Amino acid sequence: GGPVGDCGLTGRKIIVDTYGGMARHGGGAFSGKDPSKVDRSAAYAGRYVAKNVVAAGLAERCEIQISYAIGVAEPTSIAIDTFGTGVIDDGKIEALVREHFNLRPRGIVEMLDLLRPIYQQTAAYGHFGRTEEALTWERTDKANELRDAAGI
């Protein structure tokens, strides 16, 4: 136990680094991976999408599932669950997400500007729910665009 037993190696703290036990997690670790790896970048993109869906007023809660296959740029699936809090159908929100967010690996890197040296600050206190401006996945800059597209 103690510091020797939890030294921060890849895969050791994936739940603590994200949402604790609050949300489902696919199992991919972040630390030690560059942003070309969807284990890291797609989790950030999922956070970005969900925050914008909620900020747009499309739902009170939003969880997104994004699946990928090696060698395939487009996500193999995108699923939205608003846990019954959506003001429009979850399928409609999914269509808006597909239309307004580039969730291909390269698109995520560009959309969130992930090639900058920003990751040291995520080594402690988790990757999500932070206020540092450099952590672009916390922005809600697409909320107005989503609200307008949804017609609400």
C-alpha cells in the first residue's frame, strides 16, 4: 500500500482521474498516452460534448459513449444517455453531436488543441472538473450553436 503501491503508472488511477464512481468508464487509462490515443483524447472529447449539451439546455445530465476500432477514423458508435432529463430525444441529441463535433481522433486533437504541453497539471487532482484555461475539454463554447441547431 501507500505511495509505493500507487505510483501513478498507466492504468493505476483511471477511476479517480475521471469521475470516481459517478459515471461509467471504458477502462482506458490516460497518463502515459499521447493525444493520438483515443483512450485519452476521446474521454476528453466526451467530457467536452456532454458539458456543451448540458450548457445548451438540451438536458440536465448527459453521458456519451464513443467507440472506436483501430484503423477506422470515424467512431464505430456514438450513444447519448440523458437519464430522462433531455428536453429533446436522446437520438436527436446524438444527431446534433455527430453534426457539430468532429470525433475522429485527429479531429479531437485539433478541436481541443491537445498537442500543447498541458498534461503535467492533470497528474494530480484528476483530469475533469478543473478550471485551468488550458484544459479545453472543460469549455462550453458550443452551447449556443447546439441550442440554435436544436431549435429550443
